[in-house]
Amino acid sequence: MMDCTDRHFRYLARLISKRTLLYTEMITSAALVHGDRKHLLAFDESEHPLALQLGGSKADEMKQSAEFAQAFGYDEININCGCPSDRVQSGSFGACLMLEPELVAKNVKAIQTVCELPVTIKSRIGVDENDSYEELTHFVELIAAAGCSTFIIHARKAWLSGLSPKQNREVPPLDYQRVYRLKQDYPELEIIINGGINSLDESAEHLKYIDGVMMGREAYRNPFILSEVDTRFYAEARVVKREEILQQYTDYCENQLAVGARMHHLARPVIGLFHGEPHSRLWRQHISEQAYKHGSGIEVLEQAFLRMEPLAA
């Protein structure tokens, strides 16, 4: 599965892998209740299966948001209990909810009264000084009793103060063994691991101990890493070529530009498409310099590809 913060990137990821479960960026329940739901929840039908990641702690808002998600055709509701930013703390959601498992359990139950979609949790292994294994299992047990059977766990604790969100993704040490232990102690639950996973070989090693792997930043840096997922983990023979993916994505860009999208937003997901290939630096450089220019269009991608002449030939 993959944590995606950009709907254009989700489209690209789906072109590369048909079986990867995709997650949206976190959307607050307040934004869905009071904002432009159509804009916030829009996605391309090709993106299925797709989970909506919700940030919130008010039962009424969470229920309404889940109803919206179901009506829009999402496949899963995921409650974010792992984001440590100041913004989520001020809104009483994200990682600070690990300190209130009863509230999370209440929201799981509330959602299930109005929504038939599965409800899952994304969390850390702990928060601040509340990072013992016993505190983690207390959190998991209460929420599992409320009807949630899937936990996606970033194998680092979160610091609610003193570290930026970026530092919270890098500074607290990874503890994969704690996540493995959780699966061992609660075999009836689906336990998915996240954090610092940079290759499919690493993913395969984790899958010896847990049920699934979530990849985020490495897939943004090198989206073509997903090209082997379907064959390697789902036994579905697929041959995926970067050039074909680029052509399909270019067609998508043309359609999106016609309805008001900006090229610099559309180009960002493919910056790393040729990661590791000869002359990929020229690809990245051209996109970075040209995509932000007023009136730029799909020619940015076409010209960037031509700059990698040996590959283009």
C-alpha cells in the first residue's frame, strides 16, 4: 500500500501498479463537513482501491465524513493517529490521539453506525514519553474492541514538541521489532508496517513477520519502484515500461489542463519517474525549470524526455 499526498501522483502510481492500495492525503473531517467536498474527495475511477485518510476527533463530523466517503465511492476509511504537526495537535487529531484511545474507539464505533466501509487506524508506536509496549497494546486493544482490525503502524514514536514533522519522520529511531511483536501477540489483527522502507527487498523481509507494508517517500523519489509489485507480491505477470507510463500520464495531463489544472502540479509526480536511468538529471532539470512558467503544457514532459537522447532513441 502507498501513502499518497497528491491525487495526480495517485493516478501515476495506479498506472505503474494495479494492485497497490492507495491512500489519500489526510483530509480533516471539519473541512469535509464545512468545505468543498466535491473538490476534496474527487478522484479518478482508475485509482481504486483507494482509502480516505481522515483527521478528526469529533464523532458527528467523523460520521458525516464517512458518509460522504462512502457516497463518493471510497474503499476504506483510515483514521490518522500518527501525524505530529502543530496543526493537527491544535485540532485534536493525529498523533495526539494515541493518548486518547477511548476517543478513537468512540469514533470508530460512530463511523460504523453510518458506514459499511472498513475502518482502519494509522498510528506511531508511541508519543513523547508514552512509548512503552504496554501503552501501545492498550491503544490497540481498545480500538480493536470497537471493531477495527487493521492497524498501519509507523515504527517510530512521535514527539509532539521539539521536532518538526520532517524531523519526526527521521530522528526518532525505528523499532521494527515492536511492530513484529504486536503481530505475534495479536495474530487475529492485520498489522501493516511503515517507516524507512526503501526497497521491495526490504518489504519482502518485513512480510515474513507482518501482513503488509506501506511505502511513502521512497515511492515519491522513485515511483517506478512500484513496477514490480504486481508480479512479485500478487503473482500477476506485468511488463511495465517507463516510456509507456509517461505517454499515458501525458494524456492524463492534457485532460487535466483542459479543466484548469496547472502544469507544475501535474509535473511534480513524474520528477522521479526516470530515477536511476541515464541522463535522468536532464529530465529533472528541464521539468524543474519549465513547468512553473506561465502557459506551460505537456510539451514540458515531451521536451524533457527528448533531452535524454540516448534513452529517447
